[in-house]
Amino acid sequence: MHTVVERELELKLVLSPERSIPVPARLTYRTDDPYAVHVTFHLGSEHPVHWTFARELLVEGVFRPCGHGDVRVWPTKTDGRSVVLMALSSPDGDALLEAPTVPVSAWLERTLRVVPPGSEAEQLGIDDGLAELLATTPADDLYLRDPWPSDESSSSDER
């Protein structure tokens, strides 16, 4: 059984230091993809924009600047409010998004209760899958048996 933790909230797309526009978004965490968070931005078009990145990046970014390359996250204050900024870069363009810290932190806290840090691999069942792949079966005996017994073993059988 897989669990999904979702949160709808309004982010701000920062266009300049003086101007931003509201962007409805959905934060999604799924236990069948335990290392990732999924963010869907509804930009008023028919096709929402989806981003997926490491949950650890968002968890750390609530407290201190982190990330490099396509996704960077850091905390700051805007107009006396605590916010989390997410800088996203892709071949299609760059975006700076501002999210309110309290609802993001509360949502992250829910994901961490569902799958505590360090236990993500257990959700994937990798150990069970490997054990199943590596388990011997009765047919394995046929493959493990020497098809050409040595002369010594056959001569000792004749005595």
C-alpha cells in the first residue's frame, strides 16, 4: 500500500524584486517514490508544470541554502514573513518561486512522519526484491551440478 501526502498552496512567481504573481501549486510526496518531492504548478494554462527533486533538498532548504544546478532552495524573510525560495532552471527557462515557510514545513513534517529520513530504501523493497532474485530454486540444482563428472569420481564408483 502506498501513501500520498499532498498540500495545495499558493506560491509566488517572483518576476522582479517589486513584482510577483500568485501561482497555485500542489506539493506531493509518495511513499512509492520516497526520495522525491513533486511540485505541480498551475500557471493558468491547460498543461501544468511538474518538477521533481530530492525531498532532502527541500528539508534542508527550509533551514539553510542548499542545492546547485537546476534546483536551489533557501530560507529568507520577505516583508517580515518567513519564506522558502526555490530557484528552478531548465532548458525552457528559469523561475524563482516563493513559498510560505509554515505550510511547507508542516507538509514536510507529515512526509517525515510517513517515511522517516534514512528509511526510504525500505519503502522501495530493494532488499526483498534482491532476495527474491537471488533465492535458489529446485531448478538451480540442475545448473549447479557438474554435467561432466571427472574420471576420478567415476572410477571410485566402480570399485
